[in-house]
Amino acid sequence: MRPFADDAFHAGNSVLGRYLDALVAALSGIDAGEVATYIPQLGRADPSDFGIAIVTADGRLYRAGTWDRAVTIQSVSKPFMYGQALTELGRERVLASVGVEPTGERFNSIVLDEQHNRAFNPMVNSGAIVTASLLTRATAEAGAADMLDLFSRLAGRRLDIDAEVFRSEDETGHRNRAIAWLMLNSGMIEPEPDMVLDLYFRQCSVLVNCADLAAMACTLATLGRQPMTGDQVFSPEVTRDVLSVMTTCGMYDYAGQWLYDVGLPAKSGVSGMIMAVVPGQIGLAVYSPKLDAVGNSVRGIEVCRTFARDFGLHTC
Ligand code: DON
């Protein structure tokens, strides 16, 4: 795997690069929101950080602000694990365990689809834990290694786990534990919950910067083909399914308003990352750690809203 070639960088010397610089400058004054502290390590984020990156379908990178700050991917990991589960097990098997209906509830809600004995969708914690259960291996180490290989292929460079954040998640993730054991009780997951949770906490603890995440998002924009390496990570069919669920469920209980305002498939995470996909064209990643009451980055939402409006990307 090769990282971005030098000639693939387009910062302030291009129209899009200048646009992103101006966007960071224009929206830096937004100071609303709170940095997440429920996982103690996340509370250490610098609230003034604000980065944006775009990777285009032809593999070019445009970036602005603190785009190179490495932070944990958190819930933005969920669409990629879902794509891998679909790849390994097929639609039918995955749909038997996790549906595609929005919950309208918080991301860590303990609501389950009891009618079908499955989680509602793979973008909330319950569905992501079920998805992780489908991707566990014989050992926790093997599961983590396969997950890291997948994320590295998507980013186009070798990624790693933040061991401190992983430990912090593991020590404080009582609610996720409760969800996993509840699902074991009703037969929604089969493997040993501690092993499933180990994989889930590790996938949330993978370190990415905005360029990594924009490349991962762009892989979804280009029907599963990584734009810099040419690696076909997901099939076009799997990619379409992932984008569908991101569109309806990616922004939690803000998903409806998001689609109304921005109109793009997206996923957010509590570290303050948001990725958005312009199918066929662009992967966008924003990082700013102050979150609104729903758990979405305040500046991140504003970047996506402004970008979609300025470039006429809202096509729904
Ligand atoms: O399950 C958790 O608490 C986190 N590791 C992931 C949560 C997350 O990012 C939800 N996003 N808004």
C-alpha cells in the first residue's frame, strides 16, 4: 500500500483547497457543543481542533485546518464493518441479525427489534455489536487483525489502534456490555459477548486523520474501489447497501433532519468525526470534537450543510 503521492496533495493552491481553507476560517467562530467525556480518554481532545479533507474519485486529496490530527474513528467504523459482514456472509444472513430501519432513538439506546429478534440497524450500538459478532474469529487477536487490515485497505495506508482509548472504552463500556448480554439472552448474538465487545471497542479505537477518513469515504463513493490503490475492497452491491443504511440511519436521531438539510449518505462518531459521501465523486471527512446534544460534531454538521449547498449536492 502506498500513502498519498506528493503530487496528489492539493492544498491552498487549488480552487477546492482555497474553498476548504475559507470554510475552516468562516466556521471556526462556531463554539457551541461539548467534547464527549463519557469515555474519559475522549475528554482530552483539543476543542479548537478543526480539520477537513476531501478525496476525489481520481485519488486527489484536498485538506484544510487540523486535517492531520489522528483521532479515534468511533462510530464511523460501523458502516465499514457492516460492509465486511455483507461481503463475508451475504445479505440474507446479515439481515437475519440486523435490519435496516432507523430507530429514532439515541445511538446507545437499548431498543431492539423484538418482532424479528434482531437489532434495528447496523449504525446504532446494538446493531454494530451484532455486526461485530458476525465478524469475530477464533481468537480476539485474529478478529482485531482482520478488522485493522480491512480499515487499512480502505484508507490506503497502515492504520493502528489507540491502546489508551481502547482500554478506556473497555473499562467504561457498561452500557454496551448490557446491550451485548441482553442480545445473547435473546439469541441475537452467539459468540461469547466479551470477545464481541473486544472487537467492537477495538474497531472504535482505530486512529484516523481526516485524509484517512476521506479516503475511506471515497472508497464508498467509487463503488468499493479504493481511489489511490485501486484495491476493490467491497463489491458495488455491498457498497450500495452500506450507503443506503448510512443514508437512513447514519446520523442517529438526527438522520431525518440531516437528509432534509444535507441529502448525503453520512456517518458521525463521538470523537467529532463526520464522513459524508457524494456517490461517484467525493469522500468528505470533518473533524471538530465539540458535539451537539445528539452526539454529532457541531462544526462538522455545518461544514457538510454548507458544502452540500455551495456545490448543489443535495439530490434527494
Ligand atoms: O459505543 C460507544 O460508546 C463508542 N465507542 C462509539 C460511539 C459513537 O461514536 C457513537 N456516535 N455518535
